[in-house]
Amino acid sequence: MAKNYNIVIKGTGQLNGQVRINKTFEVDEEQAKLYRGNQKDIVILNAVAIHYPGVQVDPRKLSVNVIPAEKSNKTGKSKSVFSGNLLFLPFRIIWRLFKSIIRA
């Protein structure tokens, strides 16, 4: 299973004034190696050219961070009142009822 990485590019460029560059995108492990390799300036220029067309940048003045992406375990389920310690179950039920009364 291949790892995914988040690439964060921050800095400024020039196009009829100053342009802020703040872009985060996800790539696989092979692409992430390119942002750390010998030809990283070319890869950074290409990434900026795709996301910010026409902006002139100096790749040495851009900040590039390669961060491992976290896998999310989102299942779409809402938190249940009944999860957790059973000792606090009556208090949780009362609290949920109290919150629903206040919202109404």
C-alpha cells in the first residue's frame, strides 16, 4: 500500500502585483520524492504554474513542506449517547434532553 503525502507550498509571486501562494495538495510517495530531490526547483515551478498560471516565482523563495497524510477513519456515524462508561449513562441522557430543550 502506497503512502500519501501532503505538499504545502507557501510564498509570494509576481503578476501585476504581489500574489500570495498558499497551496496544499496530496500526492503519492513517488511524487513526494521529487519535491525533495535534485530537480526540486523544476518540480516546484511546474506545480506553481499549474495552480497559479502566469505567476512568476523564484523557487528558492518558496517554502515547500512534505508532510505524511493522515488516513481518516470517518464512517459517517454520529456519536452515540450510549458509548463510553455506563456509570455516566443517566447523566448523558439527561444532558442530551436538556440540550434539546434549550435548542427548541
